[in-house]
Amino acid sequence: MKKLLTLLLPLLICATMAFGEVAENAGTAGAVFLKIPVSARASAMGDAFVALSNDANAIYWNPAGLTAVEGTSLSFTHQDLIADIAYEYIGGAMKLDFGTLGFGVSYVHMDDIDKTTVDEPDGTGETFTSTDTALAVAYAKMFNKLAFGLSLKYVTEKIDDASASSPALDLGIGYQMNDLSFGFAITNIGGTMKWDKESDPLPMTVKAGIGYTLMNGDMVLALDLNYPNDADIQGGFGIEYTIAKIVAVRAGYKFNYDIYDLTAGIGIKYNNFAFDFAYVPVSEDLLGSTQKFSLTFNF
């Protein structure tokens, strides 16, 4: 027990600091693209994935989940957002003798936008664009029955000629007990996006989740609670049912989110390859819905 407390102490200290920062920075956050969920499987299940992440996508959800990678895992995600904005993610992980290493790249981009001024409201003839990027390097290892993971990130936002950047840290733990899995993570710790005349803290979030597998692995239930530094407590519930070990149907519900609540999706798994699709309705104020696609290779 003493050894366990020693291992948990650094994370508990970070959690205490995190809750203090959440209260202090409520209602403000920069680099909000860091909140865009990775993995169509996760999004179809209401983004309840802190305890379930077990491949290269764990770099986003809970870096401790990388310990579940048996060999090498690669994952790709694409999502078309609103107003011609697109989100891309690529992640990889490899198990080695001393632990599991991973990397992740998140990238948000948009089409060119016409520049306008007060004197030329119809356009100046010039255009500009905006991009957001997050580069991550992760490491995870088992200590007794607890999985520990961390991810170091470098976040950059660019709008026309202006830019801001900041380092960030993710920490996570995971625990598996028969058919139950537990996860806890603190993402986007520290760092401030500093622009010319203003700065915003990163969207740090404290996350806790539980997953339960039944029916010989054919059904999975998951529940997450999140406490971001710019909103009240949020959460999500998800369910997945797999038919013939190949086709998975999924549904989820998110609560206390302004954008959407119900989610759904489907996945196809064949040998070491998985294709996942998620349908994510968006509020009427933002017009329509979005679709997310993911490819995952485990070998």
C-alpha cells in the first residue's frame, strides 16, 4: 500500500492543483481545438473513453491506455467540422521492453478566407487562413496492476500572420479488474497561449471513467465525467454491441454540452484492421451534423 501511495502521490498533487486552476479559470480557455475528440469509435459512444482507450488513440484520452498495446498501433481520424473546417489526427504507439512509446499529431485547417476591412467590407482581394496543431510524445508503463502514462505536447495556433504556442502535459492512470476498467486523466496541464496583447490558459480537463465488458466481450458499457476549466462538469455514456466479432454498433449520450448530446456509429473489424464511423448531430444554431471516420491498425 505504501508503494502504491508513493506512485499515486505525484498524480494526486497534480489533480489538486488542477481543480484549483479549474475554479480560477472557469469560463476562459484558449486552443479549444484540443477538445475535439479523437477516434470515431469513442465519439459514437458519447466520448466515454477514458477507461476504454487501448490503442494509439489513448494518447488523446488517457496515455495510461497505451500499456494495452501489444505490438504496434497506428490510428488515423478525419472529421469535417462546420464552415469548411476539417480535423485530422494521426497517432502511433509501440510496446518496448521498458514501456510503451507513442506519438500523436492533431491538425485543424480551413479553406482560405477573404480579408475585409471597414473601408472594403466586400473584400480586399487578399485571403488568409487559420491552422491549429498539437504535437505529442507519450510514454506509458505498468507498475504492479496500475498503468501510468504521460504525454508531452506542443500546441500552436496560427491566424494569418499572428501565432501563439505553448507546451502542455497530460497525465493518466488506468486499472483493470476482471471485466471492469477504470481510468483517470488530467489533460492540457499548464501552459498559456500568448498572443500579442492577450493570453488564454489551455483547456485543461480532469477526467474520470469506468468501463464494463459483458457477454464474453460482445457488449461494452462506458461512463465518463469531465471537469474542464471553462465549463461545468460534463459527462458521457456509451454502449457498444459487436455482432459475430466483426461488426459493432454504437450509441452514446453526452450531457451538459452546448453543441450536441446523442451520438451513434458503426465499426468493422477484420483481423488487425478496424474502420469506424460516427454520426455526431450538432445544435440547430450551428446547422446540421458532422461525421467522423477512423482507421486503426494493430499488429
